[in-house]
Amino acid sequence: MNKFTKIGVLGLLLSFHALAMDIEISELSGNAFSDLPEFNEFDVPVVLTATRIQQHHADVPASATIIDADLIKQLGVQSISDLLRYVPGMIIAPENANNSDSVHYHGGANTLPKNMQVLLNGRSMYHSGLAAVSWFEIPVAIEDIRRIEVVRGPNAATYGANSFQAVINILTKHPADTYGGSVKLKSGDNGEKDAYLRYGGQFGNSDYRASFVQKTNDRFGPFVENAESASPINNPNTNARSVQFANFDAVTALNQSELTTALVYMQSEKELIEQLDEQTNQNKVKTERLELSVNWVKDLSHQHQLQVKSYTTQFSSKQAVKIDGVPVMYLDDDLRQLHTLNPAAANALSAFTDPTALLTSQEEEDLFISLATRYPGFAGAATGIAGDLNVNVHEMRFDVEVQDTYVYSPALTLVSGASFRRDTVDSQTYYGGKYTSDTHRVFGSATWQASEDLSVHYGAMYEQETDLDNVFAPRFALNYKLNQSQSMRFVYSDSVRSPDLFEQQADWSLTLENPQPNTDLNGTTFFQSSQGAENLDHQYIESIEIGYYGRLRFMDSELDVRLFKESLTDVYFQSLDIAAINTFNNLAVDFTGIEWQISLKPLKGTQFRWNAAYVDVTIDNPYASGEALNQLNDNTVMNAYAKITSTLLWLQQWPNNINSSLSYILVDSLNSLNADPKKLKRIDMRIANTLSLYQYDLELAISAQSDVSDDSYLSQENVYTHKTRVQLSAQLNF
């Protein structure tokens, strides 16, 4: 019996042992579950995301993790991505290229992960152009979050093609729950300087909330080991980042309906690693985001509800790069054309060597002769040119969706809807201009209570996107209730991931502006460029899971266990290099494993939580051996992967309005397909005290994170300057 099978059997035995214990205790009391509180939203977790209808956790046909506002406050984490460490199977690793975090469910390539749908009140947080989620810049204050729901497993049937391995839905508090004002300041020894301002109230039939957030931190230490000998240009603190955003939310009560509006404005600045040796200024990227959303909900009857929601997002990323010393021949149009025809010959020329033996056509020979005539014996070819690179991206998204929810009978609920999304990206550097993609989608689901104990769920979606094949994704689930608060589930789901605009339509080139000197130039565009694959198809996943959920009287506990097998096919990987975007097709990845989350409340004011996962991965990689240029090793495909992840949490309410949290975070065998896997161990803690000052509440808190292990967080440069980092905060509510 292999290790995975043993752990799986142990997990099931633990589940049924807990079940048997609960039944035994209940029988001794004479009336099973007689003293359980009534099932309602405040006593039993309610899940909204999995099927688009509100369901008690025991009825949900999916594995779901809920992180509510109380838990978020007690943890006092630094970021939303840190909150996801409390979700089974989540991998959080640094993404150096974007000075952000890379968040995966079960694992994947570290750069620009795309295998989960991330929503903020139903709005996708993925960028249209360089498709990724910048977690640091998600425009929501942690203090305004009501709950985060994570549906673990594919769910394209509910949320569309890119809900590939999981769905993360961030839901904010209703403005009516945030009347009054709040001011919070936070400072730490890793460059943290955070501020949060909020004021909420009522105007006529509208509840509103206005929030402002500013966050700054330095993240990891310098990337160069010998920082003292490095130049300030090539070795700044390349992790410094800051973001400021303002949110305005309003909910207006209308006749038998409700209108929710939200307005977001965000600015950020991040330092990045230099990509060009010739760069002379500090590499910074500045972003700006403007977003407007409306959501109208109309109760047509007590059984029938109509919802229309729409949002538009404008996003811009500006990066001004100054370079000096680029050889003039690198900007020659003839060398650029030669690179298009014969990259090896062009690269040989760029190294100032004779490429004659590599030339394969008369056109290539003519281009070489032209270059040899212009630079005889390479004379003058290395003359340095200075100038500016404009690496800007402008994106726009418009999304509208209509959803109809109809309770046909107490046993049958129907959900149906349609949506349209338009993504437009404009970048001379990355796309050679403007590109637009339209997505049309219809979806529907039926949840049927077939008997008192058995419920059946079936959902599906059909989607069409510009330049891609139409796709269909079904989802089928059975829930069997063992009793009022415990259930077994079986879920089968197919899902797809669409190639993003850059993977398909990239036209990546670098053009020098304001070149100096500007005489006798035969072009201003760098000779190396690359294009997207254009003919990529969807990636597919087939997932089967067996799970158990139980809310037990024993120590007021909750237990969720998921056994799963996920088979990913038609997987592709792209190496992001301006010299050539190499696309590797037809890979296959299988994830098998078990994950669980447990909550215990042995004493009043005491709670223990444990979430963990054991995940095996198998990769079918036809490129594992071959020529160097066409070789792809498994570690590159799956460098953000860990076999074992675990987070153990102790929450405690003390006398005198003092509360604390203590977490032990373990990531075992991170990057385990490499010869040198990492083992990360970290302790997080927070202690807070709430004081009453007249009619105001003042909360003082100290938080700390301590790296117990010496391993880096992924790459060797991902090490904090201080192994223990401390933050102090004060929040005044009035």
C-alpha cells in the first residue's frame, strides 16, 4: 500500500470515527442532536459561491472553505494571499518577475499562474492583457471583507472557462454593517507603512461606505548576495512596492429590488528586477485602475429572482526604461529580418561572429551581405546607442451578466443565465497594437432534493470566445445526508481554461524612442522579437472527488475531507523570452491526494483549526529529453508545487477584551521536483486588546512572522532581511 493510499484510508477512518463518536454521544443524551442550535446563517456555515444559490455547508455539492471576517481580524495577516494559507491545498510562493505572489491550488508554474478564477464581489481580478492576478493590488481593504469563499475543485459550469482548478470569491461587508468611521495605522520593520480610513452611513434609501487604503512594504531583501559591491541601479531593493486605492460602495433599496453600485480607483508602484543589462534607471512599473460596477436584484415573487450585474474596468501599466550602450547593429532592420528567418544565424551575428555556415537561403545571404557591407569587419557594429523604451499596456474590460433563479418547488431550484465579456488590450510592446476578444456564455444548473437524504446537482455551461473553439463544461454531484449536519458527496466535473490573449496573440518587440546618437540608423527596433502561438486550444481538466462534511457536537467541531483525482490534458507551457516564446503543447498532469480542514472549540473562547493536504503529481512530458532549445523539465512546469502543506491555528479569547492567534505553517517539499526541494516552517502570531474610550473603541495589536526554517521561500533570493518581522497597529472605531 503506497503512502497516498495509507493517508487516504486514514483520512476516511478519522472521518467515520468522528461520526461514530458523535452519534454515540448523541445517543447517550437520549435525543440525537437535540441540543444543536437551529440551522441558520449565523450558526451553520452558509456557502454562496459553489452553485450561485445559498446553501448550508452540509448541502453544498463541492469542497468549500470559508474564511469569515472574525477569523480575518484575529489573524491580522499582511495580505489576501497570506489568508489563503488557511485553505487546504493552496500554494503561495513569490513571483519575482512581477514583484507579487503566485497562488496555486495544488501546484503549477510559478510565473503568471492562471488556473483559478478570482472574483471580488463577482468581478474577475484577472488582467485582460498579461493575464494574472496581482494579489498585492487587489483593490479591497482586508478590514472590509465579510468572507472569502474558496470552492476547491473545477467549477467552469458555474463561473466559466477559467474556473479551472478552483474559485476564490471575495465578498465585502454590506454598507449597513459598517456605519460610522474607522481609522487604522500599521507599521512594521519590513518597510510596512499601512493606513486604512473608512466612513459609512445612510442617505435616504441608500447605505454607503467609503474606504481608503495605502500599503507599502519591502517584501524580501536584496536579490544580490554581495549587496555592498552592487551598483544602486543593478541592485536596488527590488521588492519595494506601494499601492493606494479608494472604494465607494452603496446599496439602495428600491421597490421589491435592490441596487448595488461600486466605484474603485487604484494606483500602485512596484520595483522590478532589471531585464536588460543596458538599463540605466531603476526598473519601476506604475499601474492605475478604474472600475465601476452595478448589480440589480429584483424579487419577481417569493420563488423567483432576477439579477443583472455589469462592470467595466480600465487598467494601465506604465514602465519607462532608459538604456545606454545597445550596439547599433542590434537595432538594424536587416538583422531583425534575419532573426525572423533564421534566429541561430542572427544570434551568431549579434555575438560578432561569422554566420555563413548557418545560412540556409538566398534571402538570408542577401541580408548578411547587406549587414556586412554596412559594418565591414563589424566596424562600428558595437557603437552604443542610448534611448527610451516605452513598455506600456492599456486594458479595458466590459462584462454584463443576467441570472435567473427560480424555486420551482421545495425540492427543485433552477438557475440559468447568460453573459458577455469584451477584453481589449493596447500595447505596442506586447501586442504590436490593439487586440479585442469577445466571450459569450450561457450557463444553467438544477439542484433537486430527490429524497429526504439525497440531493442531486447538475450544472453546465457553453462558451464561445474569439478565435477559439466553442466549449462545453458539465458538472454533476450527489450529496447524501447522514443526518441533519453531516453529508457525503460525490462530484464529477469537467472544466476548461482558455489561452489568454498574450499566449495567443503576443507580438513582443522593443522599440527605442529618442535614440542618441540618431544618425545613420537602419532601424530602432531591437532585432529579437517573439510571437504568440495563435493556434492554441483550451486546456481540459477532469476531476472526481469523494468528500465528507460534518458539524459535530463533539467540541462543537467541523470536519471536511476531500479525496480527489484531477487529470489535466492538453496542457501547454510557454517560456517567456523576447528572443522566442517557446510553446510546449500536449503535456498532461495528474493530481491525486487528500485534503482536510478541522475546527475544534474545546473550551469557551478557544478554537483550534487545522487544514492540510497531501498531493501527488504525475507529469506526462514529451519534452523531458531532446535538444536544449526544445527541452522542458518537469520542475519548470511544476516549480510551485509542494507534496505536503499544513497550517495549524490556535485562536484564543482572553479576559479584558484580549484575543490572540498563533499559527504554525508548514510547506514540505516545495519545488520537490527539483534536486533541492525546500521545507518552509513559519510561525505567525498576533495579540490584540480592545479598549473602550468614551463611545469609541480602540484596538491595539502586535503581529509577528518568524521563519523557523532556513530555506528560501522558492528561489535562493526569496529570503527576508529579518527572519522575524514585527508589526504594530492601532485602529479607532467611532
